[in-house]
Amino acid sequence: MAIELKIGTRGTREEFEDTYTRSFLEDNGLLKFDPRKFAVNCVWGVHTKYGYMCSFSFDDILIYMGNGNWDLRVAKEDKERPWL
């Protein structure tokens, strides 16, 4: 039985990381970058209809749009703890 992402599947980046393997996510448009190789500490590149966008927070909301495309909703900034 093949695992597939259904259109409209929604969750935080952390939920996707905990549920699916890295290779499965990369095959479906989420690329994990090695922060040692980049000047910016971008953890995941999310393939959207506009190109790749960076996801910096585990709380970012991802929605699968189909064909390896995602919608990225950035988590709201915690004004009391901006370092998170």
C-alpha cells in the first residue's frame, strides 16, 4: 500500500516531520536544508506556486495543494518571546 498525501492535508511543520520520513517529504516538495551549508538558518524549503519559500518555525502551517505544491502560513510571532 502506497502512502500518499491528499490535497488539503494540513498541519504544522513539526507534525509533518513527526509523521512522514524526510525522503517522502522531499519527494512531495519539502526540502530540508543543512544549515551548515547556508548563511541563513533555514530549516525547510517549501515548494509553493511562487517557488521555494523558507519555513523557520516548527509552528508554520503547511497545506498540501497537490503536484508537490504547498501553501505556507507563517506562524504568528510571539511578542513576549521573540527569540522563539
